[in-house]
Amino acid sequence: MKEQLEKIEAQAKQELESCTEIKALDDLRIRFLGKKGELTAILKQMGKLSAEERPVIGQLANQVRADIEEALRNKLEALKAEEQEAKIREESIDITLPGKHAPFGKLHPLTKVENEIREIFMGMGFDIADGPEIDDDYHVFEALNLPPDHPARDTQDTFYIEGTDETILLRTQTSSVQVHVMENQTPPIRIISPGRVFRSDAVDATHSPLFHQIEGLVIDKGITMSDLKGTLDMLMKKLYGNDCKLRFRPHHFPFTEPSCEVDISCFNCGGKGCSMCKDEGYIELLGAGMVHPKVLENCGIDSNVYSGFAFGLGLERMVMGRYDINDLRLLYENDVRFLEQF
Amino acid sequence: MNLSMKWLSDYVNVDVPIKEYCHALTMSGSKVEGYETEGKEISNVVVGKILSVVPHENSDHLVVCQVEVGKESPIQIVTGASNVNTGDIVPVALDGSTLPGGIKIKRGKLRGVESNGMLCSLGELGLDKKDFPYAIEDGIFIIQEPCRIGQDIQSAIGLDDTSVEFEITSNRPDCLSVTGLARETAATFDLPLHIPVPSFKGVDGDIDQYLKVDIHNTEKCRRYCAGIVKNVKICPSPRWMRERLRASGVRPINNFVDITNYVMLEYGQPMHAFDLRYVDGAHINVRNAAKGEKIMTLDGIERELSEDMLVIADANKPVAVAGVMGGEYSGIMDDTTTVVFESAYFEPTQVRRTSKALKLKSDASSRYEKGVDPLISMVCLKRAFQLVEELGAGEVIRTVIDCDHTDYIPSEVEFNPAWINSFLGTNISSATMTEYLKRLDFSIENGKVIAPSFRIDIGCKADIAEEIARIYGYNNIPSSDFRGVAKAEFTAEQKFIRTLRNTVVSLGGYEIATYSFVSPKYFDRIRLPENSKLRNAVKIVNPLGEDTSVMRTTTIPSMLDVLSFNYNNRNEKACLFEISKEYIPAEKEKAYINGDTLASGGTKHRYAYSLPDEPQKLTLGMYGGDADFYTMKGMIEQILEELGINDVEYVRAADCEVFDEKYALHPGRSAVILKDGVHLGIMGEVHPEVQNTYKLGIKTYAAKLNINELMSAASGRITYKPLPKFPATTRDLSLICNDNLPVAELEKAIKGAVGKILEKVTLFDVYKGKQIEDGKKSVSYSISMRSHEGTLTDEQADGAMKRVLKALSALGAELRG
């Protein structure tokens, strides 16, 4: 019987060796270990053995069972692992096929850049003020030190509203919001005001009868021109990186004194001079200045106590510079192939 | 203003490269737009002398010249010109030279005879007879200028000036002159400035025998200086004067016209020269025009004047519109013998209003309206006479007329260096400030800065601060970090719009930007009836064109335009949105209020007209892809959900009187969105006719939501509801009902019947067609019920379903068999 047992074990291990399917493994289990299996058949003959032999053979039989069971388990694991691997191999896909997109829209580039500027100013403690786009002559011109017959009115071709004796007009500058804010708020004032403005300019690659400005106004005790420079420096460094340089040039606006135009080092050549900046090394960016004492007084603020600065940025110019857009009209045509790029 | 650098050097000796000059002036406040060097297109053209002229052996009309050009030996040039003779001094373009227009001259053979260059005409050098009146147009330019053989042609004939173009701001009319820019140049580079005081000798004579001047309106004409030149010789002015005028962008005409222009450019004072023959009664009256009085101005147009305009008149008629333009007979003619020179000061507003009313601008009017130096009239008259004598153009009567009502008080401002430093954020010494101001001809007396008479822009401390700052250099002012407490927040509206915008983007909307003004034709294009209130729009008096002439009262047409633009650019789908304003004329007119006097002069006005309302709108538009009524509706539902607006109602737009945009939409496929009776917006499929009008060959959907109403409807607060502890029970229902019964009615009935335990009603199928009787539809719902007190029993659920069926049957909806 001992030989029989050893033979069964050897045979079982050999057959397991050559087995390649999990299903065949079950067959082997039944054949060798099942109720009607070969091992059971041998054990049934145990009765014929002597009392001395019985425990020895019994132990051996249990050992054989345990060995076969272990071999079966090992084989099963090995086959399962193989099967898993095969499945994974099979499931391999072309990972270069495109992904599936959920619908997702885009902000207009004007909004994107405006948001960026709003956030920078919010961080510096500027509130955001709104004002009417259709306003009166007083808020757009007169309070801003542009009395009737002022020659500087010529430079802003104004659209007037019918039936109002040229008293109501489309604002030509967001500076009108300065007046509204100063009328309704006492210093300290720190605001920006983004919005639409209108001038009678025919449409071409760099002009539009409607465009966007962002006005800024700060009024407090002890505000200096140095603060104006610091604020604009900070804005531009945040927008364009620490390498950009600003240049302040004297200019004239009736509502600021001193007034300046601010140029930024050319995005293209960094200040060396190229065709984009017409060899200047700088590109004109915005107008600014210290709020004219007459404007403060017109709005009921004592210019002996308070001072302030104001500035006005052209949003379109900044958007075009930022994204290398060479034609202003694209911004108002709204072709989806344009809009999806931002 | 174009500045001749040669002219500038009369007053200030600035010796820096031109680029550096331009940069420095720009940075001190006189912005340079660019500069142009005359004759820069010409190279390798020299002065030559004709040594011999012999006929060409193979041609009748060519000649062969030997020309001395300052080299070792003369060169041979073949020319077709017939006006060259031995001994003539001529411009010679040598081999390899360039001429204006990019022309290159190379040696070559003409009919077999070698030619080593070209003799040039005036035209070939880019000049004409106005520049050199003694030369002929169609021949070689025979030079009569003092020069030497071999000299560069540019310096030989004075074609080597550099003209710098300045952009002068409206507050600095004094810089519209050579002397003004010389002053700025001297101040910028800290150089001495030399402006001589003009004087003339004159001949004996009594001015009163020749001319009488009366100013009838001394408010509008503060000063009138006049003098007489007799025995005049009208001829071209000398080369130096022509060159300077040309470099300044002014065409030379004749010596008298040139003198008036020269003095205007030099000092900024417009001058006028009249022919005395045409001054009736030899009497000049500066007076208001009579009503309906007419004048033919120099530009050949007859103009009707009004009483508030000022004219220069003789005893009978106006001869010039004061400060704007002369009349047809006022000019200098070839047979003029006696000339009246005028140098006057007219009040800026007067000139501006007249020029605007007549739509007539001139060099003189643009200077007067900005403001000329009120004290310079007589200086300029003397300068003109000095030039008349220098040019030998006539005899000046020594005595002159000066009607002076200027009453000039210099502008004085407190000199407060400490305040200036605290205003600029600088630390400039009082001595340095004083020095800067003196360079600009300001004087300081008793703690006051006194502005020179030509600085009409100075009136307050800040003006002085600017003068200091620009000479000190704006870029030398330090940048300070922003100080103070940073505290800012969005307003509720700004936050709401931010949320709205982000929501629409996350639902797939592409934001667009469109113009606020549209064409009035848009009202027809969206089928508005004649009496629609949307046709009452704010109109622009002076639009660029009809298509931008009214402020939009509805944003829908702008959206349709953009959809159409995209569709016709073959973009197969689009889902767009815009957050922008409409402009609605105000209903009531505000009272006219006159207020306080303004610091800047004038009165603080409030107007008789009210400002329009500018409500913000969210406009949506889509076509292509899976766009249909329900995609648009789903998008709106999701937007409303995100804004916290629940329980809205959709009613047929056709029955609504609030939104006239309904006419642009399909009456069977459009809805108005209501929340507690408030109209939130309108949405739907674009009317087929409108689709056609907008060339949209595909079903298109549009919506407009009122942002103000959305804001009021939005519940600001989100409260957490506990997650369910007990399982839900779900029952499905398939119903048959009349096709025209809105499902909203069914849902309302289900909700009412189930009561408190209702969790959710989900419509999952609507079916018409096979197996369903005509005029009926099958509607399937999944009804989810749940209690927070315990698991629902079958009895509870069945009971609810019984109530539901009963309620539905009242609507004619029965369980599908």
C-alpha cells in the first residue's frame, strides 16, 4: 500500500504539472481526492492492514493528501495569476486615442484679462465700482475739469444722445466713474472700475467705436506720485512678470496734474528695440496722474487735506498684447474657433 | 509741430545725436513722434562743374560732357538735357549713387559712349521750383548757390536739415513754436537760451495817415497791433527761409505770406497780411458780425455769419473771420503795393466756437483756440517788420498801431517746496526747484511762483509740481510700496454675476462680446410689431453709421448676429452666452437743477433729461450638436439650480405680454420662466422666419434672462438636509393621456397626491406612435418615496399610488394596459 500511495502522489504531481486550465484542476481534485477518488479507494482498504501498519499507513496517507492538496492550491494560484496576466494583456488599449470631453465653455479673453486685473487690485484693497455707460456731460467732462469749449474735448469724439441738447452722451472714458464714486463716498477711496466706453472711431484693426477701459482711483491723506508709480509697478509685475520695466512720460490730461503716460518694456524685444515697438523698446500702455485739485473740489473733497491718483488702462490693448492678437475686430466677431483658444 | 533743427540752433546750441535729443525731449514732456532727415534718400551725389559739352557721335539729342567732380580727373557723362553749358555748376549723381524713390545710378554706355553717372534735375532730387525758383523744371538744375566742386549735394543746396515731429498736448500751445521748443530744449539739457528781441528801422511816416483801427468788442479781441509796409516787392523769399518753412511742413509761397508763416512758426502767434487796396476806407473794425452777413473765405466758400462771431471788417464789409480765416480779397497778390500786417489776440473760446460753428479750421484758429501768448502781439509785429527789412521786401512805416486791452495779470502760485516733495514723494531741494523753474522762465518772488505770459496752463500748486517733476525726471521719482489697510470685497451683484458666468461656462457656454449699439432695422429683423415697446430706443445723434445708431433695447439680435456669423463661417455648432446691458429710455424726466459753482469754472449742472436704465442681461444662444428646446431648457434649469432658484414655472411665451422677444421665437416652442409671478426670462426656438432673415440654415435657440430678477429670486443660503436613514421605495407608472396635456400638470397631480413622503418624480419616457391611439401619448414616471421616520411599508406605498391614480384619472390620464 505504501507503494500505491507513493505512486498516487507521484502521478498526481505529474498530472498537475502538465495541467493548464483551472477547470482541469477540479477534475484532478475529484480524481485523486474526491469521495470516489483514488486516494479514498486506497484508504478504504485500510481495514485489511495490521494494527501496526495502520497508523503508519494512515499517517502516510494523510501526508499524501496534504501534499496533493498543497500542490493543487499552488497550481491554482499559478493558473489564476497567469489568467489575470493574460486578461490584462488582452485589455491593452490605444492610449493615444483622444479623451472624451464633457461640455465646458470658455470665458471671453476680455473677461479673462479683466478678471486677472480685478484680482490683483482686490488683493491690493481696491473695491470694484460700476457706473452708467450713458452718462451726462457733467460726469464725463465738466466735473473732470473739461468745461465746455475745452480744446481737449476735441480728442474724444463723443456720441451724443438724441433729444438731450448734447447733455447726455455715451461715456468716452471710465473716468466718469471717479466722479460718481467721489460724490457718493468719503475718502479713503480705493477703487477700480472696468467698463465699456464709446468713441466715434471707425472700425479697423486697432480701432473700435466701443472698447473697454479699467479706471483706477485712490484718494487719501498723503497720497503721492511715488505711490502711483509703486501701484502701477506692482500691477505690471504681477501681470507680466518681474522682468518688465515701466517708463513714465509726462503727458496732459485735464483731470490729473501731474499727468503721465506709462510705457512698458516691449514684450517682444524686452527693451532693445524691434519692429513691434517701432524701435522704441517700449509700448504705450496707459494714462495716469495725480488727481487734479479742481476735480477733488468739484466732487466736494478738500484738496488741502486729501490727494490722490488715477489711471486708465485700455483693456483691448492688454488682451491683444497678452495673446498676440493682431486685429481688434476678432474680439467682437466672436468666432467660436477664436473663442475656444482662451 | 515739425521742428527744423537748423532753425532751433538759432536759439539754443544743442549738440547731441538726434535720437538722444528726441528721447530727452519726450521724457521732459514734449513727445517726439519721429524725425526725418532731409535728403537721406540721396547718396553719392556731388556738386560738379561742366568743363566741356560736345555732341554725341551717334545721336542728335544727346551730348557728352566732361565734368569736374573734385576727383583726380574729370568724368564723362552723357545727358539728354539741352540746358547745360561749359562752366555750369550742376548736381552729379556718381556711379553707385541713389536718388529719392530708391533710384540707383550706375555707369553704363549710352549709344556706345561711356557715361559715368547722371546730371540731375530738381525733380530727380525730390525738389521743385518752389525750392529753387531760378531753376527750370524740365532740365538740369544749374546751381547758383555758393558751393565747392565735389561737395555733397545735400549740404551744398541746404538739403540737410532734420525735422523733428512733436505731438504737443492741448495745454502747451506755447510749444507749437520754435522759440517754445527752444525753451524746452534749453531747460531739458540745461543750456543757455538766446531769443533776441526783434527790432526794425522803419521809414518816416504817420501810420494814422494810412490806417485806422477800432476794436468794438474788447472782450473778444483784447489786442490788435497793425503796421504798414509800402512799396512792396512781391517775390520768392530767400533760400534759408524757404528751407526752414519746408522743414516745418509749410509750403513757401511768396515773401509776404512766408514772413507771416515764419513768424507764426517762430513765436506761435498767427499773423495776417492784407492788401490795403481792399480795405475800404482804410479803416479796420474788429466787430461782431451782423446777422446774416456773408463772407467768401480764402478757401472759396461763401459762409453766412452769425452775430456772436467776430470779424475783421473794413468800412463796409468783413474782410476776415477773426482768428479763423481771411476773406477772398484779403490776401497778397502779385500787384500788391501796400500791405497791412495784423498781429492780434483773440479770446480762445470765441475762436473755438466760431471755428466749430463754421466747420472751418485753420492753423490760426487751432492756435488761437488753445491760447496764444497774450503779450506777444507787438513783438511779433516787430519781428515781421524786421524780416521785411532783412529781405528787402518793402518800406516799413516806423509808427505802428497798438490797440491794447489785454489787462494782463500774471498767474501766481504759492511756492511751497515741502508740499511739492510731499505730493511727489521726492526729496528735491528748494534751490534745485528754483533752478528748474528759472530754466522754464518762471520767476519766484516773495514765496510765489510767477508764470511767464505764454504759460496759460499754470494755475495751481499741482501745476508747479508737474514742472518740477518733469525736469527732475518722472523716472527719478521713487516707487513706493502701496501702504494702508487692504480691505476690499465684491458687492452682492458682482459676486452673483461671477457665479452666473462661471456656471454658464461650466455648462459649456462660450462667452461673447457684442456692441451696445445696433441698427434700428434689428427691430424688424426680429419681427417686433410696430407698437412694440422695444422699439423705443435711445438714439445716437451722430452715429458712425445706421448700423450702430441706436442703443439696444434687447440683446437677442446681437446674439443672433453672432450665431449667424458662426453658422455662415461653417462652425457646425455653437453654444454662446453674453452678460451685458440693455438700454431702456427713462420714463420720467428729471427736474433741471442748477447747483454750486465749480472749482473748474461753470456751474454744477443737473440736466433736464434722465439717464436711461441699463439692466444687465444673460443672453444664451445655440445651434448644432444636440441643441434643441430641451437642451436649452436643461441649461437654464441647471443655471437656476446653481443660483438656488427652485420651483420655477414655464408658461407659453406666446401668451405673455412682458417679453416682446416672443415675436422672435417659435410660438409653439418658446417659454417664459416665472418664479412666484416674477418674469425671470424668455427662451425658445428661433422663429423660422427670423432664422431665415439671419441666414441660419439650422434650428437655433435663444434665451434672455433678467439678472436683476434672478438676483431677487435667488435664495442666498444653502442649508444641509440630513442624508436618509431609511430606504426609499420606488414605483414606476406608465400612463396614457391626451397629447396636448402638459406633463407639468401630471407632475403637479402626482406631487399633490403622494404628499410628504414624496422624494422625487422622474419622467423617463414620453412616447407617441405605434400602439398608441392618435391624439394620445404615453408618459412614464418613476416615483421615489421615503420617510424619515422609518422604512415605508407596502401599504403606505400602495396607498400613495392609489391616491396618485385617482388624481391622474381626474386629468384623464389612465394607467397604460
